[in-house]
Amino acid sequence: MGLPLSADISNEDPAVVKKGEQLLADAVKAVRDIGGSKLGGILYSAHTKYATQPTDRGRKNSIAAIAGIADIAKVVGVDLVLEIVNRFETNLLNTAAQGLDFIKATGSDHVALHLDTFHMNIEEANPAAAIRLAADKIGYFHIGESNRGYLGDGVINFDLIFDALLDIDYQRDITFESFSSAVVDEGLSIACAIWRDTWTDNQPLAEHAKSFIELKRAEAARRRKTNRKP
Ligand SMILES: [Mn+2]
């Protein structure tokens, strides 16, 4: 999920923040009602390319709102995971370190990070180091290629990613994320700047991703046993 600008909890206007809080509270309850276990995405700001710098007041508004939503989520048994995304999709949290600072400021033990290799490839100096830094604060994980298409068709070094996930003993979900305007919702495709499709048939794409992830996990485990660098 990503917030619209009209309900952006990182806005300076309390009326806009209030709309966002209502939207997030409704979303948490909707997740519970469909039997889901977590709400993730750009929950702390709008999902958009901002034309302005984040402000201190806006950041504080977002922190307070997320702290309140976390209380609701805890009561209804839904995890809250904040997706760290690149500069073109939010102005507030672009790195895992920023995300950790934000979580600390909420004072809540019910907010975790949602990391994504596509975004880390753009923003982190060292994506594997970011994973190790966030460690048990990672509540959800997106595997995506640098062009958001087939895994292995881009520049991301997944060996280093899977070594880091193994090092922190990551046991939660790993979800493959890819985009094609032929399949994915038009609004989301535009927000993610999907202007050309690297695939149109999702079945072989998903099968390939599952095999790729299983292979890379197995290779990382074997490397660890033999103490070999990728
Ligand atoms: Mn993602």
C-alpha cells in the first residue's frame, strides 16, 4: 500500500494527516478481516515523486501517526512493515538507516522494516550491509531486479543479498516483486514509472523467480558451509 497525497501523514496540515490515519486504520482492519498477517508499503508518506523536501514537522506528524496505527495493528494482530523506497517514490525514507531511526522515534515495538532489493540497489551504499544493519527489524522482504523484470536480467548481486539474509537468520517472507503494465494495476504502474514491459506472461515469470530464489538460497547455504566468498 502507498498513501495518496490527499491522505499523506507526512503532510504539515493536520486535516490531511487525519485522513491518512483513518485510511491506515481502515487498511489494518481490512487486512485482519481477510485473514492477512501484515500491512506493508509506503505507509509513512505518499507514494509519489515529491516536488519538495521533507519537513521536520511533516516527519514528526508521520512518526506520531505510525505510532498510533501500530497500537491498533498490535491489538488486531497485524504486523506493520514500512517499505524503504527510492527517491522517486518518497522523500522521507530512502535507506534502511533512515527507517531504523524512524522506528526508534515511534517508540513502538510493533513497527518493522520492509526492504526491497530494487530500491536498495538505487539508494544504499552497500545493500548487504543495510540488511545486516536492519537485521531483526526486517519484517518483510521484496526481491526485485534492477529493471523490475526477470531475476538475473539486471545488475543486482543476489549472492551478496542471500549471504546477508542467511547471516541475520532471516526467517520471514521473501516475496518476488515485478511489474508489467499488461498485468499490474495502471495507477501503481504509473507511480512506479513502468513505461516499458519486460514481460507480459506472469506464469513463467513467477516459476522462474521461485526457482531463482531457491537456487540462490541453496548456494548461499553451501557457501557458508565451505566458507567461500561469492
Ligand atoms: Mn517493493
